[in-house]
Amino acid sequence: MILLRCLYRGRSYTGVLQGGQIHVVEGDPAHPQPGRLLASLEQVRLLPPSQPSKILAVGRNYADHAAEFDHLPPAEPLLFLKPPSALIGPDDPIHLPAFSERVDHEAELALVIGRRCRHVSPEQALSCVLGYTCANDVTARDLQRGDGQWTRGKGFDTFCPLGPWLVTDLDPAQLQVMGRVNGELRQHGHVRDLVFSVGQLIAYAAAVMTLEPGDVLLTGTPAGVGPLQPGDLVEVEIPQIGVLRNPVLTAVPRPAIE
């Protein structure tokens, strides 16, 4: 099943996509069912497919990505948070901050939690997932390094593109993740190569904090991350899900500090 959020005639809807047509979701949000016909896909603007209370992400979860920055994979999942204000949807622009000299793309598989999740085993964890989608963990690399922690470098508005929709009932270990800039393939990884599996990541996070329905977890990026420039078009593709496209716009000014 393909689940999405969209804007149609000034109102937002959660829908099921079937044959190019969007049907309004009915029933239990954890077990959505298609209801009345809303519109065709061409008639709506797609929104981020979730409205999370929090966005969790994982650092250095592909060995090849850790190695390209001269790091070893961590002994435990390296969790960090991105603010919900960083979230944007398909075709929304990424705004580069003027006071960063390098902003990188990071193509990733993301998942959305479907039911409250706390203290679960890795084997139980996948039953908490509503669906899977594409994500871009946009990162101001110089600020990430200079700050000694990752909040500012990962947390700018527009630094978490997500979409185009959720696909349910997938085996994440069978998925591939690709990142392209202006049509050039820069990243290509297999989810089976994660240092910590999707189930392990959910279980690890849920041992720390309660994961609520709608919460988003980004699972890590493969090697090949690189800088973005104004005018670029960055794409994240997971073939069994779809393609997330976002243009990159010129730098936004640095806020004044009095």
C-alpha cells in the first residue's frame, strides 16, 4: 500500500494512492484503508508523508561512509535528532545557509512508526513500522565538525527532505538506496549492509525514548556524500519506493547576533 499526505484545494489530506488516484484514508491510522476518491496524483501537491513529534537519525551506519571520513563504525548506534522544523516534502527547495562553506547530501532509507513503541526486541521492532520512504539527511559539514556536536549542522530549516510517500509491507533488507545530483549517481548502497539493522535501530532507540506514531527514523547513508550548490537538483531513489527530488536554492543570510 502507498500512503501519502497531500494538499488539495487548500486542505491537507492523508491518502492511499491506487492507480494514480488518491483515496482518503479511513479507519485506524495504524491500519489505514482507502475511502472516498479525492483526486488524481497530478491534481495535488505532495507533502512530507508524516508529521512527526521527533526525527531520529543514525550516524556512520554504513562502514564505507564511516571510512570516507576516517572513522570506524561505532560499537553502538550513534543516534541524533533533527528538529521537525527541518522537514520538507517532494519538490520543496533546500535552502543553503550563508555561513556554511559545505552542505552535503546524504541519501537514506527512512521509516515511519505506526504504533507506540517502547522496549521492543529487534525481532518485534518491524511490527511497529507503518511504512518506508526516502530521506535526505542534509548536513552543513563544516559546522558539524566545528561545533563538536551535530545539532546545528543537521538542524537547519529544509535539512530533512522526506517522501514522496510511504510504502508498507516491505522487507527493508532487500532495498537499495541511491543518491544523485543533477542526474549523476553519487551514492549507491544496500540496506543489508547497514552496520545495525533496521530492527536493531528501532529497538535501540525505543529503549531510550518512546517512539510515537508518525515519528521518523533515518537509518544511515552509504558512501559518496558530497557538496550541494545553488541550482542543483538532488534526488534520493529507493526503487521499490520511488524518487524524492528537491532543488537547491541560494544561501539564506546569516542571522544577526547582537
